[in-house]
Amino acid sequence: MEPLSQAILGVMGQGLIKTRPNRGKHLKACLFGALGGIAPDIDYLIRVDSDPLFTIEYHRQFTHSLFFIPFGSLLVCLVLKIFKVKIKDSYPFVFLGFATHGLLDAFTNYGTQLWWPFSSARVAWNCVAVVDPLLTIPLLVLTIAFIRTNKRVFNWACWAYIISYLSFGAFQKFRVRQLVLDNQALHSHDSRLMIKPTLGNNFIWRVIEDDGHELHFSAVRLSLIGANTFYPGESVKKVLPKQIATLLGNNQIQLNDYERFKYFTDDYLYWMNESSVADGRYSLLPYSKDPIWYIEFSPNELTKHIRYQTVRKPSPVVRDNLLKIWLGQELQKP
């Protein structure tokens, strides 16, 4: 999730400790919890200029694991000690904030290494988008009320809301899966299926089917009272390892880059052109193949890493169709 939601959840952790009658101590506890809540994302600053995949490889890795929580919390407290804050006064609150971060991220679709160092699996439960104001804004209002009044009722309301919202997201995901199956939209019974919410909501979902040879994209718009809508999309050829070996030959650096990108994307990869491979998990339009990031190979440059490219500026047609999906209207052909 984005930093604001993580800070809010860090503050929410303080309600698990008995209410503090001293307002100054209450505010400090909330501040320490917020710092603990956002601290794991410091890993985003881990960069190597010559290696564009280094950041995405280490983001949501060891700092987000359950194993690292006590050690990461201690590091935050050591920083606070510079400002004359005793470790024993800050650690319980930082710990509770730090402990919420990786778990909340695991409910999104990016992938979080919760079990590091025992497993490198990227956990993605796909119940909520990385940015979702329907989750963040109500929590912000309730958290501000908790900070101002120090009444635990607001904190419990926060926990009730987030648990309900994430549970609703899981239910929505189940509805999408059933709609896809009911429409007989799968190309193969043996396909892998990724179902994920789109940015800012849990009513419009992206569906990616991997049948082993192609990726098939579609979208589903769920309605609470009206008819649900299925939007069939495009299909593309999946990247196969032997194709990469043929393209790159003995370029070991870029062969390794491909393996790293393959791991990061859970192998939802397809060819954009003869030298570029795209992450099929994300697109500005939920039924489209057009990616928001991809990598470019340069087989003859044996000492250089791949190039990492992003595409995040929507065209007028994309903006118009996205609005029409939200409104349930007929789409404009690109």
C-alpha cells in the first residue's frame, strides 16, 4: 500500500495497547507507530544506477518479512535514540506499527516476501489495490478521531472497517472467478489465472489467463445491484525460455536479468516486439495487453544490463474507455 495507509495502520496498532491517560504519551505512541508503519518501505531507496532491476528486486523483500519485524523495529528505535528517545519507550509502539506493514502489502497484487529468508515466494492475495481511497479515506477519518480523542472506540472501528473491506475484496475476487467460469471464458482447463483489482477500487478487476503458450486478458465490472459486465480483451504470445536463450546467446548478464524479471512478474511475460518483454500483470486498461513497464534486451552489449522502461501516460482513448468501464458504457475501439 501507499505510505499514508501504512502510517494509518501503524497508528491503529497502538489501540491494541491500553489507552494512555497522558495526552503527550498518547501522541508519541501514535507517532512511533506511524514511523514503524512506513519504515519497511525504506528498501525502495536501495538502488544501483547500473542495474535498473535492483530496486524492484529488493523492494518488499527482507524489510517486509515477518522474520525481520523485531530487528527492523529495533533499527527504527536506534534512529529515534538520536533524538533522545529511549528504546524501551518507543520499541513496543514501533514494533506494532512495523508488524502491520508486510501483512497489509500481502493483500495487494504486487508481491511481498513475507516468509524471507525461509522462502523467496512473493505473496500476493489480490484483495485490494495498492492505492484505494475507499480503504484509506475512512481509515484516515477514524484514525484522526482516535488521535484527537484517545478513545479506543475509534481504533476498534478502524480495525472493523479494514477487516470488513479486505474480506469484501476477497469476496469480490471470488465473484469475478465465478463470472469468468460461468461465461466459459477460459481457453484451457489447465490455465493459470490471476484475478486482481484495478487501481482505486474493487469493482473493476483485471483477469489474466496463462494457458502455457499465450496470455489472455479480460476485465470484469462488478455491480452491487445491476448486471455484471465481462470485457473480453486481447491475447499475446507468452515468452518461452528457449526464445530468450536464442535471442541472448552467451549474454550472461541479460540472461540473469531475464530470470530476475521473470521471478518478479511470476512469469506473466509476453513479447512486445522482437527485443522487448513486458509484464502482463498491469495495464492502464484492465482488459488491455499494453503494459505499464517492460524491459528491453540488447544482446550485443555483453557488459550492460537490460533497459527498464515505464509507460504511465494514458492516451485520450484509454482515458475515455476507462471512464466508460466505470460507468458501464459501451467501449470505444482504439
